[in-house]
Amino acid sequence: MWPCGGRRQRRFGGVALLLLVLWLLARRFNWSELVPLRLWGRTLGLQTEHSQFLLEGMPFRIFGGSVHYFRVPREYWEDRMLKMKACGLNTLTTYVPWNLHEQTRGKFDFSENLDLEAFLSLAAKNGLWVILRPGPYICSEWDLGGLPSWLLQDPEMQLRTTYKGFTEAVDAYFDHLMPIVVPLQYKRGGPIIAVQVENEYGSYAKDPNYMAYVKRALLSRGIVELLMTSDNKNGLSFGLVEGALATVNFQKLEPGVLKYLDTVQRDQPKMVMEYWTGWFDNWGGPHYVFDADEMVNTVASILKLGASINLYMFHGGTNFGFMNGALKTDEYKSDVTSYDYDAVLTEAGDYTSKFFKLRQLFSTIIGQPLPLPPMIESKASYGAILLHQYISLWDVLPSLVQPIKSEFPVNMENLQLNDSSGQSYGYVLYETVIFGGGHLHSRDHVRDRAQVFVNTMYVGELDYNTVELSLPEGQGFRQLRLLVENRGRVNYGLALNEQRKGLIGDIFLNKTPLRNFKIYSLEMKPDFLKRAGKKELCSSMVTTLAATGKLDLRKHCTFLAPGYRKGAMRSSFLRSALQDGSYSLSTYLTWEGPNMWTDESFFPMFGSS
């Protein structure tokens, strides 16, 4: 038998050991010091217990922010994460865009700026947990809500349902995506603490079996962390799936909106998956601005009610290339290239008043010093760029693109291109022969806007609002050319299945449908623009396909000033590759407004200089 003093020493030692373990656990879940080496030996993950979250059995609140890796140049990923930490956030949320990772059916890309594994690993390195939102549909003001356009080749396609053609494509995609995601889950030592099942399905809700299918697709491929759904208040009850925590999205904290969660799931923690810190912009409209004080006061009210929160967006970034989405309610409205969103950080990653107000709020709640905000990167103002050379579309077209011949118009997605995946973005030129002039009528078959030429003379445009046009009379046979622009596929609402682009049906001249087309694909992909750039440049500008200018970006990055008035450019982010001084303009330019096209068709393009 041990003497009493020995028992007291052992009891003291046991208490000391318990305190040490608790201290270590507290440090381990002090997300401000989270690093991969502290992630070992975990088994419980994120759980729900009555009205609170538990992480490895300890009370936990999600202070999240959305940053999308595909909207931010890879060089700036870590900068945005450090700013999240400095603001007081502990969790990063991101969507996964299927239409970037599988642009061509069966060919998958997770490299460079699409390196999801690197992005999530960097989040872990910088002390951030992750809520992953892999879709397959993501909305996000992104073309077709992140769904690949080649799905629309099937005339019977029913997106976001258990239609066989859709689920087979989702299964093939998840077979490639989930092996990247699974090792990065919390229980495997990674940062992913939760995974969202689809996105805002309650606002679509066309198939009662669909959400259960997506859930099975995740679980069967090794997802073991907490599942969540995300809907606005009106869609909450229609977007539920058994075994997933329902969360809500909003900007205005309406009375009872969080209590409403109790009516669809009782005795569960409350979370606002998307608290909208701003809003997106449409072409031709004003830049949306959401008052910083109102935003921060609403965040404080949400937190006071005991809910967890995710700021959508913490940093919006840019819809590079042609990836902007659109809305179709009473009328079609395409989104702008900038995804500034009036978020906590600007499109350029700079601080706003929202950042500092939120930092003060979260610091008070956390009760410990936050990391100092990183220094902002210097920007340079380069002024106007003179476009001093051009390439005429009509001069180079025959040698640049081989046309597809068809008796009937063919929509963009069904053109036999890209390993039978069709054309996703850019422009399509439809060319046919007419005799004389008369009354041209689109029957609303133009998606989304067509510039109309007789030979090389511009005569007008057709779009959703303008469906008829008078063609001038002339002698003999002439070429009728319709240059059709895809301005972005609708990303939200019930019209997803109707998002085919180009000419989606017959065009009529004097009540007779036009036939025998030459169809030119103008995708504006890098290889296309490189071919255009090799053509002989001229010194004036008429019907321009590509243009060059000189700009030295070796020392600074910059952003094109976003113009939110009519007449604004459709491009925003411009960056330099620091090693060789080359640069690229990540999207094309176009001008919006009633005088958008006068007597020319203009496609500027930039390259290294």
C-alpha cells in the first residue's frame, strides 16, 4: 500500500497532467496558431450538440469568409488568407467550379490556378479551417452556376436532377475530384471540417430525389466530415437532406429568420452560410454599395444570437475570361467581369472600412490580440494605353478558322469542336448568302447579341430586345454575317436548361428561314489569340479582331479601373508575371450601351511586350 503522501503526490500529478492536456488542447484549437503539425491524432471532427458546434469535443464557433481560388491569382492566395486571419476569421469557404476543372468532357485540370489541393493545404498552413462547397452546382454569379456547357449538348438534358445524363457526368467528375478532397479532411489531418451538399437547391427543387443522390455521391467516395446544406429562407424547407445540417443565407436580418431554422431542424446550432457583405453588379447598372456600419451591426447581431457566420464574400476577386454569369427574370442581365462585390477586401485585395470594423468586432469577441494586417501591395497607375495596330477580322478569317458547314444554324455547344465538347465561350460567326435586302427577324433565337453585317458593312444588332432589322437592298448575291456573342449563361433560377448560346433556332429573311451556313468558332482561347497575333498588323482600326499596345508591368501589378456606367469596359484584372515581365489581359474588352457598335467590330487582345 502506498503511503498517504504518495497518494497526494499522484493525485496532484494527475491533476497537473489533466491541466497540461487541457492546455495543449486549448492551444491546438486556438485557430490563430493552427499549423499542419498540430493537426495529428484527431478523430471526432466538427459535430453538433444541441445549439453549439463542437470541434474534437470542444465548443467551437465558425467565423468564416469566402475566398474563391479560381477568382484570385495563385500568387495572391496567401495574402488573402493572412488578411482573413488578421480580421479574426478562423474558417475559409470556397466553391469548386466544375466547368473550369473539366472544360472538355473527360479531361480534368487541377493545375496552376486550379490547384485545389495546394489552395486547401495553404489554408491549413495559415491556420484556417475549410468548409468546402463542391457543388456540382455552385451558383456564385459564375457561368451556368459552374456546370460545364457541354452538358447542354443533350437536347433532353435536365440539370440538377437525377436525369441519367446528368448523374453520369457528375459521377465521372466526382471520381476525379474526391480523391483530391478526401485526404484533406479533418479526420485525415487536413483542414476540411465540413462539406456542403449541392447549393441552394431549395430555390430549384425540381427533383425530390436529387439531394439524396448528391449526398450518396459524396459519402460513397469517402467524405466523412459534417455535411451541410445552404439556402435562403424561402428555400430552406425544400433544400433539406437527411443527415446534413441546414444553414441559411441572407443580408438583412429579418425578425425570426434564425428561429425559422428551428422549424426545419430542432435543437441544432445555427449558421449563416452566406452573409452577403455586398452584392454583384450587372452590365449597365450602378456599382452596388452596402453600408459598412449596417453590415457590421448585422454581423454583431447574428453573433449575439449565438450563430456562426460565413462572410460571403470576404474577398470577391475577378471573373476571369468569359466566366461571368447572368440573371434572367423579367429581362436578361449579364454580370460584369469584376467580382468586387463591395466585399471586405476590394477586388485588388486592399482593405476597406468593413475590414477594420469587423476586425475590431471579432477581436472583442475572441478576447485576444489578432495578427497585424499585412501591408498592402503597391499598385501602379499607367494611364491610357494606345492601341496602335490591329488585325481585321474579315482579312484573316479564312486563314485563321476553318468554318463548319451546316444547312441549319447550330448553337455554340453543339459545334463539333474540342473533342466533341463544343464551344463554351466567346463568339460565333454565322455566314450565309442572300439576294437582295428586306426584313430580318430573329424570332428571339439570338443568344445573346448579334452584330449584323452585309458583306463587311455593319447594319445593326439583334438581341433579346431587338428581334428585327431592315437589310438594305443591293445588287447580286451578298454575304449576310451574324457575329453572335455569348454574354454569360444564367447561373441562378429555373432557366438553367435553356442556356444554349449562339443561334438557337432559325433566322428569317422576308419570312423565309435562312439556310446553308458557314459557322466560324471564335473562342478567344489563348491559342486562338496567339494565331491571331502572328498575322500582319496594320496601322488603323476597322472591324478589329486583335490589337496590340505596350505596357511595362515588371515592377507592379495593377487593375483596370472598373467602370460601372454604360460605356464601361468588360475587363478588370491585369497582372504581371514577375519573372519575365510578360503580362496578359485576362479577358476581352467590349463597350456597353446604345452606341456599342457603330460601324466596326472590335476585339482587342493583349500579349507580352
